[in-house]
Amino acid sequence: MKEGALIKKIEAQANKFKERAIKSPQDRKRHDSVKQDEKRWMWTAHHKLGWSFAKIGSVFNRDPRTTKEAIETYKPHQHAPEAVQHEAVGPGREEAKQNKRPLPVLVGRGLLEPAATFKDSLSRIGALDGAVYQLLGAPWTTDIPSVLHVSHYPELKVVLAIEHDQPGQFLLLTEQIEAIAPGFGVNFREWEHRSLTPFVGRCQEIIRDIWHRAREGTGLEMSTYRGYSLPHEYGLLQNVPLFVYRFALKHCVESNPPEPELELNPADIDRFPYLPPHYRQLTCRGEPSLLLAAGFGPVVDHSRGIMTDVMDLCKAVTVELCEQFAHDDRTREIVREQEALQKECDPFVKALSDFLRSFAGG
């Protein structure tokens, strides 16, 4: 029977059961035990159409928990609904019909792409994810790729982007995976709360500290809209906090990290047309497209009591911050946490791999 016809048949049966509940005193209480004939149609909807317990409950007017129990306790080999019995085939087609592999559950096939995205996202979670740069109140915008979604109200909460962008599909997917890995959904949400959110919070704490120290050390402010705002009198910080953070993570395990190869050059007004021609720009050798800062003019160095050029000062402060945070114990701890976090993802990745294989036939 085709999917559309099967859906109509199930809905018709569900209406009959609801009418029976009205007429029959024995079936008046909809939370009571489900009769065997209703169980088999619920089982059919779940296994042949891939409907969730919640959807089946809404169609049959049953509590989802009752629906779940009814489907799990039903033994399909004892009864076979008319809708799923084999259609008659001619003698010439009988052998081909028997050798033909059954099609996967339709709703399951529709979840293959979200499942693959889910698995890929878990393998790429780390301290360099763009979500780390999404600080509350940070005066910048970011186009750094992110597999995570951050919300700050009423408190910091971090989830996978797919969970935020496709909540309905994500819930259905986790429900389907439960058949392969019982407790998957509960364990995953607990992991997000216990491990993922605190990890991103500590990463954000470090990059916020870098931002504040860079601002205090140079006297420059961050651009509110990176790359599109008018320069301040002496200049702007652009990507100094991001650069220092990345440098520190890369070299924190080294006892003697190298000094970053920074360069000061005239403003590239072809690439950055919002910069005045008299500005100088700070970049890193090997990554010239990443603008760290831009500016000109004198600034007072209160610690030394002298006047210096703002970009010379910015270069010196950036080098100093790279060295400080590469030796910061918090940075080393983040690297260790990242390794532990990735290991904690292994059971979830395995469950998703098993789910994907179940629809690939091997």
C-alpha cells in the first residue's frame, strides 16, 4: 500500500477508536490501557511511516507516554494490519518481490541530511569555533564559521546550530536514534549543559580578557561593525583579540613560543577603502588579509611617560599579549578541556554513525 493510502487508513482507524471510546464505558478513559487492535495501528504508524510518539498520540487522542508503551509492548508477529499485508503479485513478479529489499522508513530517510550535519558538527566542536567570539556586549560582528549557537538570556546556553535552526527535525531525529542508542536525547542535552556550555563560557572569558587588555594597552577601541565603520581619531582595533587568542591556543604547549611576525604597512585602500590613506595597518606575515588594527598619530604611554606612535605601540602590545596568553594557565586548560570534550562526543558520533548505516543497508 502506498504511503498516502496508508496514512488515510490509519487516520480512519484512529477515528473509529475515538468513536469507540465515546460509546464504550470500558474504553472511556483515554489514559487507560490500549486495546490490541489500536496498538497494532499505532505500531504501523510508528514503524511504517516513522511517526513520532507525540504525533501518533495526537492522531489517536492518546497521551504520548501511553502511545510509547503501547507500541513497545505490541508484538507485530501476532497480528498484521490489513494496510501492511503484501499485495497480490503475478507469478512472474513473485520472485523479484521476495528478493527486493524493504525500503527504509520514509521519515528516517528525510532525517539523513540532519543526521550527517549533526555528526559533522560534533566532530568540529572546539575552542576556535565562531561561537566563542560571540561575547555578550562585544563591540564587533563576526563571520567566523560556527557549528554552535549561543544565547545569553537568562544565562549562557550553548547548543548545536542545527538544534536551534531546525528544532522540530532535531527532536524527531533524537527520538529516532533512541531505537539504536537508548537515552541518547537525555544524555546529549545533559552533556550540553554539563560540559559544552561551561567550556564555551571559559573560552569567552579568555577572549574578553584579551580584548580589554588590548584596549587598555593601546588606547584604541574596537570597531562596532568590523570593516564598515568610520575610523576614530587615532585608529581602531580590528582583529587583535582574535589573533592573540588563536596564537595562544596554538603555542600554549610550547615552553618557548615564537614571537609573532607582525608587519606595519601603509593602508591598503583598495582592500580597505574605509581607511584614510595616511593610516598604517597592522597585519601578520603570512596572513595579510587579516587586518589586526589600523591608525596613526601620537599616543601617551603613561607607564613610560613618553609619546609614541599609536601603531608602534599597538604592535608592541600585541606581541606582549601573545606571549602572556601563550603562558596563561587558562589557555592550557582550555586545550585539555577541548580534548576531553571531543572524547565525550565519541558515543554520540557512534550512535549517529549507526543510525546512518541503518539506512545505507550495512
